[in-house]
Amino acid sequence: MHEFYVGPYRQMFKREKQDEDDLFMIAVLGEALGVPDPAAYYTAELLPAVWDNFHAWHRRIGIPRSPLDHIGCC
């Protein structure tokens, strides 16, 4: 039954998951990207969780090289 209900919408769910992940990365990396972030103190502890996905994220959103000076992933 799961495949019956979810199957036709698989692409939509995947796209929405990527949008959520992009928003999460911007929230966590906002202070480093120069965006004023009142929750920077709380999101700083999440940085180790997003380092593994950072390269794929900035390539997916169209930034060819790392936007952060202190992170050289490319």
C-alpha cells in the first residue's frame, strides 16, 4: 500500500526534501555566509553535522567554489 500512495509522488518528495536540506544548511551556515542570524549560538553546534554535505550543497545550489573563505572543499 505504501508504494501505491507514495509511488506517483516520489519525485515531489525528493525535491521537497532537498529544499528542506538547503534551508537547513542556510540556517546553520548563515552566520558564516554573512547573514545575520539570531540563532547562531544554537546552530554552531550543528556545524559538524553538515560538513559532510557542504560540498554537494554548494554545487547543487549553483555555487561552483566554496563560498566560505575558511572552508576549502574544492
